Amino acid sequence: MSKYLIVLSALLLSPLSFYASAQSVDPFMVEQPTVSPDKQRLLGKPVYIRIIKEEKKLELFVQNQGNYQLVQSYPICNYSGGLGPKRYQGDFKSPEGFYQVTRQSLNPNSKFYRSFNIGYPNQFDQQHGFTGKHLMVHGDCVSSGCYAMTDKQIAEIYQFIDYALINGQPQVDINIFPFRMTNENLQRYSHSVHYDFWQQLKSGYDFFEKTHQPPNMIVVNGRYDLAPQGLLANNQQKTNNPFSQ
């Protein structure tokens, strides 16, 4: 008799146990925050990333009270190929330009710990016939064309991007510059074969510096340019600023 009671109990309880297990599995669940408590309050807010090659820095900005504010500047562990844009598969160059990260770009199971694809080649690269694929920001501190971070760094950067995208940001802009695009720095490289390309990047760099908003860049006749609304905002900023003349 006791055997029958045990079997009956198992049959009655198993659907409840299965239901409880099924309810605990959330396909949209994200990693629990691993960032420091002072940064956790910013998770889920829109994110913007800027890379400065010459300084080997990745800057993480988060939109807070309207403007994008610097949360952390991370030293880049490694990148390859020196200054200048990536042009073809196998040149071991790390890209420069304006890229976007989407949900499909994220790889939580990368062999380099965590990674996200920057979206190379973009429209500009394709119009110029540039080739290459799988250009990432990732962990493990090794690079053959990617931007490599330490595992601890990429865990934090990845989580900010992940939370922002899940919270509704359609894509995260990642802008990559050879150096800080000041007139003085451009003058240092005025004889470079990349000078004209870098002048195109400068408009996007300047826009963010003036407005604290990521630039909306378009490609016109094979050249980067600010989208019309970006130009309008830039002009309004100059008009409203008495010190801009």
C-alpha cells in the first residue's frame, strides 16, 4: 500500500515541480549586474562608445539627464595595425569610422570571453571596396585586427551594452578615431595619406564634443557627413553659444 502512495504522490507533485521549473526559466533573462554599485544605477540607460586609437582608450558614455556623460575610460589592452582605416581582409588593421552594435552583434560565449561585433564593413567601407569580417571588441587581451580588452573590462562594457539594448536602445553607436580630432592633432598628420579621411571623421567628433549627443553620420558619394538634423543641431549650438564666434 505504501508503494502505491509513493507513486501517487510523485504523479501529483511532478506537474507542480515541472511548472515551477518552467516558470523559473526566462529566455530574456540577462546577467545579474557585475558592475560596481555606483554604476548599477546607470544600467539600462542609452550607451555611446568612443575609441581613441593613439591613446589606446575606450570611453563609455551613458545618457543621463539628457546628455551623454563619461562613465569610464578603459585602457585598450591591444589593437593592431597602427593609425588609419582598415582596408582589406588580412591587413591586420583595426577599423576607424562610425559603427553600430545591435543585439545580433553580441556574443556572450565568445572564445575571447565576451565580444561584440562593431559592424565592419559599414556602408562607407563597402562603397570603397574595403573587405574584412568579424571585427570585434572582445576580451582575452589579444588582437589581429580587433580591439582587445581584459576580461574584467569587457564584462563591464558588454553588460552596459546588453542592458541598454534590452531596455529599448535600437543600436549602440561606436565611433572610432585615430586620435582626438583637434585642429592641432590634425595638423600633426597633415601629410598623411589618411588626412582627407580623418577630416571626414572630425565632423562627427566635433558634433559630440559640442552637443554631448552621438552624431548621426551618413555616407554621401563615398564620404562621411553629418545627417541634416545633425548639421541643424550643430548650427543651433553655435547660434546659442555667445562664445562660439
